[in-house]
Amino acid sequence: MRTILSLCLALAATLAMFQLAAQQSNTKDKQKQDKQVSDDDQPLYTRPVGTKGATKAKKESATNAFNGIDPNTGKPLPATMGKSAGAAETLLAKGMFDRVPKREVLMAFVKEGGLIAR
Amino acid sequence: MKLKHVFCIAVIAGGSAWIAQAQLPGLGGLKNKIDNTKNKAKPATDRAEKAHEAFASWSPEEEEGIGEASAAKMIAMFGLVESDSLNAYVNLVGTAVAQFAPRQIPYRFGVLDTGMIGAFATPGGFIFVTRGAVAGIKNEAELAGVFGHEIIHASERHLESQLKTTKASTWAKEEGKAVKGPALLEANRAKAESLITDLFNMKLSRDKEDGADERGSMLAVQAGYAPDGLMNFLITLQASGSSPKATKAFGQLFSTHPPLDERITKLRAWVEKQPKKGVTNEQRFLDGTQ
């Protein structure tokens, strides 16, 4: 009776060990997969662009991910192509004109950089 | 004998008069036929006029309206990197190059918030470079070369002419109609949708791309930059290989432009003929884009 009980306990312990090992293996695989996905979603060149003076949210947006690109073709996803411009985007497009530098600012930039003015 | 002759002449004259009379209604019919043909030809003339309108360049107002709608669509797709210092910097570099553009329109520059590598020109002088491209560019001369390429596309209306060729039949009908107010905005938006779809799927002709590489680099040289800026950036892209990540980053560029090695070879031949001078302003570029 004692032998049978010992055998049952040993079997239960072995099964528990196998289950634990399997769980650990699955966790490692998942972590590896997550890392792979995360690496693949990083841009080819990772130098941060446009983070100086940006808010935290904007900093994250300006440093991460391909954003709307099909991973297989590199072309914009249908969902990206399907996005339509609303009032906010139209305002941003109009606002691009406000960023054109004034003549005197351009001349200072040209002079500082050793460029040529027309 | 004389009487016979007189009789014959009378018969012939009478016959001729009868024949002539019979033919006159026919001559009237001929006139009608000419008139009908003229009337039938009128719609064809109208169509030709509409086609001419379709192939004629957009007016400055049309170009600005369609360009603005296209730029808004691009911003809706990817978003703009909203950093005041970055936007000020790219507009300074772009405007320094655009001073020498063959056609002077208000060029303006923005950075699209995507890791994809690319640069785009929509009508009306809206020029975009992607965050992914800026991250791979090493100095101001390279950025100036990229902007020069896009400025040439915008200045020489490459996209407009290509689209008008491929969409002549449908756009001719639309452009034959005079639209104003909200209808005009809607028409511009519809054209922008079509234009952006083609921008991401259509190859411009090899001549236009080669021309934009060479003349765009020339604009950068005229502004005082080193002539090999665009070429060096293309070499950086080529060196990045063909990993899945590179395919993802370059997919758009490869599907709409000639192969990199061909572009580099042609640019190298041009660069070797240029005087070895011009600035690169590497540190200013790194400060301006961080």
C-alpha cells in the first residue's frame, strides 16, 4: 500500500515537473516571438527624428514603427489608403504654408551654412 | 439638213434642261448633307475642346486646390511629425534648394510620420519626406538632393501630365464642367484620392525619374551643396541590403522608381563631371532633425 502511494506521488511529481517545463518553454517561445515582431516593426534606420521639443506622445510617434505599411510589400495597407482627410488634416495641409521661411530668415540660414542665395 | 440640226439641238437642249432640273434637288441634298456633316462634327469638336482642356495645364488655383487636398490625404494616411524645430529646418533646406526651381511656386515641406523610406511631391509644391528617410540621411547635402528630386517633379508637373495621359477620358468629362464652391472642393478631393492612389502605384517614366535625379541634384549644387548628396543617400539605401525589414522599408520606393544600381550609375557619371565643391553641413543636419 505504501509502495503504491509512493509510486503515485512520484508520478504526480513527474507530471507536474513536465507541465512546468512545458509552460516555461512556451513562455520563452512567446517572448522570442514578441521580440521578433517588435524588431520587425522597428524602422530600418532608428535614429530618432523630430523628438526635440516634442511632447511624450509625439516623441513616441516620431521614433516608433513603420505606421500603416504592409510588412510583405512595403506598400501602404488598404486601411491606410482608405483614410480620408478631414477638417484637421486640411488645416494641417494649409498650415504647411505658414512654415515657409521669411526671406530674411532664409538669408541668415544660407549665410550660416555657406550656401548660395539667388 | 438645217432643220434636222435644229431639231437635234432642240432635243439635246430639252434633254439637258430636264436632266438638270432632275439633278437640282440632288444638289440641294448635297448642301443638306454638308450641313448635317457639320452638325455631326460639332460634338466631336466639343469633345476635342474638352480633351484639350484636360491636357492643358491646371490653372494655379486648380493646382493649389488639388495639391492641398492631396497633401491633406497624405497627412490623413501617415500623420505629420509635429516638431516645430524639425519643420522649420526642413523648410529652410527645401526653400534654399527651391530658390533655383525652374518654376517658382510656393514650395512647402513636411515630414510624414512613417518608417517607410520615401519622398513625394503632390501638385502645387507640397513636398513630403518620410521620417524613415530622414533617419537614414546623413547630412544636409543628401536631404537637399532628395528635395531637389521632388522639386523637379512638382516644378515640371510630372504627376499631373502622367495622370492626364492615363485618365484623359474620365477627367476630360469632369474638367469640361465648370464647378465652383463646395462642388469644386468635392471635385478636388475626388481628384486627390485618385492622384494619391496612383502616386503609390504608378511608375513615372524612366526619363522623368532620371531627369529628376540629375536636375534635382543640380538644384542642390546651385544652392551651394555638394553634388553627390542624392547619390550618397541612394548608396546608403543600396548598402542596407534586401532583408525583410529593408523590403518593408523600400517596398514603395522600389515599386515606383527605377532600380537603385541604375540610378546610382547614372548619377555617378553626372557627379564626376561636376566641380568638386559644395557643403554637406552634417552637424547642422543632425541638430536640425533630432
